[in-house]
Amino acid sequence: MEKTLNTPARVVSRRALVAFCLTALLAGPLAGCGAKPADGAGSAEGPASAETVELQIFAANSLEKAMPEVQALYTEKTGVAFADTQFKASGDLIEQMRAGARVDALITASKGTMDDAVAGELVDEATCLDMFVNDLVVVKAEGSDVKVASLEDVKNIVGKVAIGDAVTVPAGKYANQALNTIGLYTGGAGDDGEYAPEFADRVALADKVGTAAKYVSTGDATIGFVYSSDIFRYDGIEQAFVCPEDTHKPIVYPGAVSASSEHAEAAADFLDFCMNDAEAQKVWAKYGFELFA
């Protein structure tokens, strides 16, 4: 006879317990015997959640401070996560995309660079939208007594002038357009000419607009051309002059979903959130960005 424990009748023998579980498994799933609950059956943990979407964003360098705050808001509200967002000169971002980098959404600091992305079939043209506008400003070191009351004053500045390399940095292109109006740059487009001989040796080319700002804050340059939003991003600089709008093309930040995105719908939703969520709008304003009207 099978040996049983000397316990109340509700406790069964090991052999009986095994037989009971085998019978239950053959008959169908049964919670309590290690089997997975049938479809639709409730559980203490609830239904399994869908796999978390992780978006890879490529954004212009000048968005480096504001964008992470907006992304944190979006994650809090939707659960969508973000990979290591790339903040670089717009031209460099496009080169990375051409080289095959995984990207879900691209935001550049000029329409020209976004046009390059469209022409290279790197983004879905149907998703392109103008997102932000910005101002081109001349900055000086905080507390500096340098005076810039007009663009003409740039001609008389002693020391270096920090300007983004127009090949990859839209802010540099806008700066060169402004300098063209006072004869210090020969090309009207901003990337098609040369600096005037008397000015060329005073130009400190920067690989991104943030670097131009840093050159000024560290004293490596006396003044620099950056966006108004950069004043909110970097310590040690202050505005000296706002370049008139008619001296350069409008500064517009377009965004678009990558043509190769595996999460195109989620990427489009995020761009929409950037433009239309009230809390996101407050973040952009805090860092000096205006939404495109």
C-alpha cells in the first residue's frame, strides 16, 4: 500500500497528487499545476504588456538641452522610450543617415539640410513639417564690455569671431549670409563664397553651433554667431546683437520621420507631441524656441 502522511483526510498521497495533475493537464490547462492560464483567463499580474517602443531621434545640436526634457515628458505620458539621441550639426546627422545609421525621426536646423535628406530618400517627405523658428544673434562673453550695435561693428572687432562651419552647420550658413550684407563674405547663399581677406584670419570655425558658443565663453573668440536659444544652453555668454531678419534666410527647424524607421507611426506621434502638447510647448519656450506659426 502506498504510504501516506499521517495528516487529515484532505492531504492525498504523492502518487494520487501526480495522477490528479496529469489528468488535469490532459483535460486542459489548470492554474495551480504549473500550467499557463487559458487565453482570456485572468491572472494576478494581468495581461502581458506590449514590447516597449524605443525611438532613435537625430536632432540639431541646438536642441540638446530642450529635447531631453520633452522626451522625458513623452515617456511619462506614453511609455515610449528613447535611445541615445544624437545632437550634432545637421549636415553631420545626414551623413550618418547616409551611412546607414538607425533613425526614427530627424529634426534639422535648416530647410536646406532637410531638403538634402528628402533628396537622398532618407526621410518620408509626406511627414515633413516645420517645427520651430529661431533668431541669429551675436554673443559676447558674459560681462564683456564689447559693443555690437550693428553688423557693421563686426568689422572692427579685435580678436576672433566664432562661426559654425557652413558645410555642416546651418548657423554658420546663416551667419555668412548676414556677413555677406556687409561685404565680409562673398556668397549670398552662405556656403558658396569666401571670407574677405581682411576678415578671414579672424574667423574661428566651429564644428557645431555649440562649439562657437563655447569659444566665446572661454575667451577663444571675442564674439560669435549663434542662435538665440544657445544663450539658454550655455553659461558664460550673453547677447550682444540680434541680426535683422532681412540679413539671412528664415531660421526654421523642420522635422520628419525617417524613411527606414521601424516605428514610423510612433515617430510621427512624437513629432506631433512636440508641436501640440502644452507642457512640451513650455519647455521649448524656456529654451528660447518659438513654434512655427
